[in-house]
Amino acid sequence: MADDNSRLDLLSTSQTHLWCAYGAPLVALVINGHATISQACCNHWECPVCGIKRAKQEYRRIVEGAEKLEGQGHELYFWTITCRGRECSYDEALDNYLLWTNRLLTNARAKAKRKGHYWCYAQVTEHQKKTRQHPHSHLLTTFLPDDGKPTKDEKGRPVIVSEWFSRANVSAGLGDQCTISKVRSAAAVSRYVGKYMFKASANEVWPTGWKRVRYSQNWPVAVPAVPEFLAVLLSKGDWRKVQLLAVRFTAETPAVYELARHHVANVAMPSESSQPT
């Protein structure tokens, strides 16, 4: 039978001593007798804890989705889109960038549908760091305009030139500095796109309701493992249910570890026929 101290010692720790800025509660996920105690994600990018969690979640979806699409035989292309030049103010860009990108994507989706092409994309938006701080986006997509022609840019890198794509960006309200390149490796490029989500995620300011990461409806979604038990830990009864199901605990952070020690010590421990591993 495991005593209180041995159960407490099974709480392992990692990461940093931080709490969600919005007070997200602790949650327990039990799979195969292993309970993972963590703080729920508030989904705010500016939260120093949950902003990183959110970035990791989106990163996994982009990487796994790109690899799945490649495995299904779809070619992938890497788009970069920007705002207009100096005549476009920062405030105008923030107020209208979502509208402009929606126009471009709606146009591209309609063109792909007319031509019988498969339409799918994941988009990550960030602020320009070196110049005006205007938003710009990187996209992974299955769509290549019919007039796309391979060439090389001024640095000798392979790119695809499309007059339709350039016109579509400008007519949508975006800038003419837009590029397309063919993806050689889904894993490598999806990681390249994903890294932008970790760049100063807690410090960037975006309008309310802004979606920093966007997907088409058919971008692949990972199917998570089905837990035996998933609960928000708000009462002693919630903790007692977890302990009845789990023989091993893992805490997400040192802060969660200390709080979990407190709760475990104040809840009656169930008897066990064998020592947990």
C-alpha cells in the first residue's frame, strides 16, 4: 500500500514557476492510471504561461496537418503576404488586415474550386520586427495558381511567380510584396511557419478578437487520446476522484507541484494492492 509521502513523491516537475495571468484553474487528465495535473489554458496570447501553451498547440496542429496532407499526396506551397507600402499607416493596417486577408483567401478559394483544385491552408500572422511593425502572414496551402511559373529570386532561391497572385493581393488591399515557393519538406516548412508563433508572443499587441493563427475548415485536426477521466479541480471531491483512478501523478510545473502537494495531503488516500511505478 502506498502511503501519503510516496504518493506525493510521484508528482514530478518541469518548466518554470509561473501562473496564468487570467486565473485558469487546475485540471486533471487521467490515461492508463497516470494523472497529469496542469493549469488549463486561458488561450490569451499575451498571458506569459498560456501564450506559450497556445503556441505549442497550434504548432503541433500545423506540423501534423502538413505532414498528413503530404502523406495524402497533396503538394504544399508556402505563401508570404504583406501590407501595402508607406501610405498604409499602422492603425489602418491593424483595423483592416483581417478584411484584406479574407478577401484574398476568398478569391483564392473560389479560383481553386472553379479549377477543381484542393483548397486547404494554415496561416500565421506576426508583426514585422525590423521596420514598421505592420502585420504580415506566412501560409501553408495546397493551392498554386494556374499561371505560377518557377524562377529564382534576387538571392538565387527558387520561387514561383504568379501574376494572378500579385494582382489578387493588391486588389484585396494588401501589398505587392508577396511570394510563393514550393514546399520541399512538409515537416521542415511547417516548423518554419510554426516558429513565428513563439516570437514575442506575450509582448505583441493585437486587436480584440484577432486570430493570430487561422485554418481552413478542412485543415487536418489531430485526434487526441480519449482520457479515462478529465476534470476541473475545484473541490476536495474532484481531487478524490482523481486519486481513486490514478496510481501515478505528474505535475506540469513547480507551482502546480506545490499546490498539488497541498491538495493531496488534505485528501484521504485510497488503499492500493501494489506500489505504483
